[in-house]
Amino acid sequence: MAEDRPAADTVRSPLNAVAERSGRALARVRSRGEKGGRVRLRQLEVTIVIAVQAGLAAGLAALIAQHFLGSGAHVFAPAAAVATIASAIGQRARRTFELLAGVGLGIVIGDLLRFVLGSGSWQTGAVVALSIATALLVAGRGGALVGQAGGTAVLISTLAPVQPGLEVPRIFDALVGGVVGLLVVALLFPINPLRLVDRAAAPIFAILTDQLHEVARALSTRDAGAAIRALDRLRGLDADVGRLNESLSGADEVVTLAPTRWHRRAQYHRYAQGAEHLERIILYARSLARRSATALQYGEPIPPQLPDSIARLGDAVRELREECRGGEDAEHTRQLARESAELAGRAWAEGVRSFGDALITDLRTATSELVRATGCEPDDANRMIRRAAGAGEAEKRPMVRAHMQRPRRHARAWQARRRRRSARRARAGRP
């Protein structure tokens, strides 16, 4: 009969399992290829922008030097402009001042020692050595100041006896080149500061969101190895954080120097504030992954609300980036953070052990840090998360608090019985 027939075999065949694994591997390869392509495209765009800026600055510097500084080969003016443009984004103004200071320092030391020691091969070595030593003492490290001080000292000590009057043209060439480089960056061809910061922050937000969801999935499936792998990926964000800090420095330089980008200052500062707290959220996310793996390895109970809370934190991180990009109010991010804290409170009321309790503590701290990234004051953020977590605890365990009040009535009754017993003993004359 039909009822006596064996049930259909629902176990997948080895071929289906291999096909599924191959599909996942192809999907990972395709995703990595798309990410790599986007990174190369961004690098190509930045390269083109810097090349155009350098070419424009060099041409303008050479033109201005020829028309305003007299005849002659003003080689150092376009060279200084290119050195300003080619320096790291965010360090161009400082690089220009170092360049001018190095030229001045090299001229002073070169002329002074040439007047005292004369000209010659060993005098050139002494001039360069003293110029480099003085520049290092002034700057405290290597850089444009040290390089320009040594190069100018070489020119002064070797060419000044043959071609006098190099000092003033050298100073004016450096001044023209540096100023033209800054003008090209600030006025003629400024970059979009928010686009620069957003591109640097995009991989950090993406990886942080994905790995928080991976930690939540590892807790749900009790897979300690998945939590450890998420921890390793979160530890690999240091290079991206460094690039984000460089981009923030460059964007700050643009919104400070470029008048056409001054209207972006408020949005930039809001984005920069969120990025500052993003580094701390990464540290707490690593702690969440590490404590999750430890709790699973020790076999501690994991309430179902705990992975949901971590996943909600990942959603809040993703929403933070969208609201930073659009310049919108971060109310949705705060709402997700409150929901994450409330779920954490429910998980604590459900019952956890030592590592689970530490995990919930780090989770609440990360949520508070995320709320601070939206512009809230520290006290307001802590109060908001504390209330949300307390509401979750009260919703999950309302009877526990009522039960905690019962011993007071028992204590009062016990004290009354003790007083009556003492009175009877006193009337009977017993101690």
C-alpha cells in the first residue's frame, strides 16, 4: 500500500554537494574580482587626477617664473610645483612649507660655510653634512625639509663659485612652485572631499557589517570556527583604517583651502566624527568575535536574542554609512542601536554565564559608541542604551523583580515572631 512505501530519500547526493560548494566558491571569486576591479578603477581615477594636477601646476609655474622672474632656466619652479602635487593627499600644505624652509636653511648654511671654509670637495661634504644635521634637528625626522636643505647646500657650495647669485632665484623659484601647486589643488582642480572619504570608508563599513553578521550566524549555529574566521577578517582592517585616516586628512585640507568646497565643511565634519568612532567600533567588534568563540568553546548557553542583537548592530553600522553619505539625520541608526541594546538586555535576562555576560557588556558598549558616532553626547548615548537594555530586561523577566520583593514580607513576619518569643521568655524570667 501507499502507506507502507518507504519515504523518499531526502539526503543530497555527493554530486549535489560538490555542485553547491563549487557554486559558493565561484560566487566568492566573482565577488573578490568585482571588489578588486572597483579598487583598481578608484586607483586609476586618483592617478589621472594627480597627473593632471601635476602637469597643470608645472606648466603654470614655468610660465610664471619666465614672465616674472626674468630670463633663464627656472627649473626649480616647476620641480617644486610637482613636488607639492605629488606629495601625499592631506600633506601638501605642510610639504610646501617644509620645501621653502629647507631651501632657506640650505642657502643660509651653504653661504655661511662657503664664506668660512671656501670652496672644494671636502668643503662640499662638510656643508651638506651640517645642512642635513641641522634640518634633522629642526624637523625631527626626514622629509621635504631635509631633502631640500641638502640639495640646496650642494648647489650653493658647487655652483656658487662659478655662477654667483643663485640664492635669490632659488628662493623665488621654490616660492612660485609651492604657491602654484597649492593654488591648483585648492582653486583650479580641487577633489571632492566627501567622495574621497566615502571611497576610503566603504570597504571598512562593508567588512564590519558582514563580519558582525557572520559572528551572529556563528552564535546561532554554535560554530566557534566561524567566529574565529570573522575575528581574523576584522583584524585585517588596519590597512583600510590607515587609508581612511589619510583620506580624512586630505579632505580636511581641501575643505580648508578650496573655497569651492567650503559648503561641504559641515557634512565633512559629521562624516569625520563618525569615522573617528568607527575605529573604536572595530575594536569592540573584534572583542565580540573573540568572546563569542570562547563562549562557544566552553559550551555556554547562547540565548537566541544574543545573535539577533549582534546582527542588529551590523544593520546599524550599514545604516550609519548611508546616512553619512546622504547628510541625513541619523535617527534610523539610533533606532537600530536601541533595538540592539534591548535585545541584549533580553539575552541577559534569559540567562548567560561569564563569557556571555562579558559579550553582552562589549555589545552594549559598541552600541553606545555607534550612537555617539551619530552626534550624540557621551552621557546621552550611554543613557539611551542603558534605558533600552533595561527595558529589554524588564520585558523578559518581569516576575523576577516581584519575587525579589517577597523576602521583605517574610523578614517582617520573622522579626515579629522573634519579638513575641523574646517577650514570652522575659515574662517567664528566662534569659
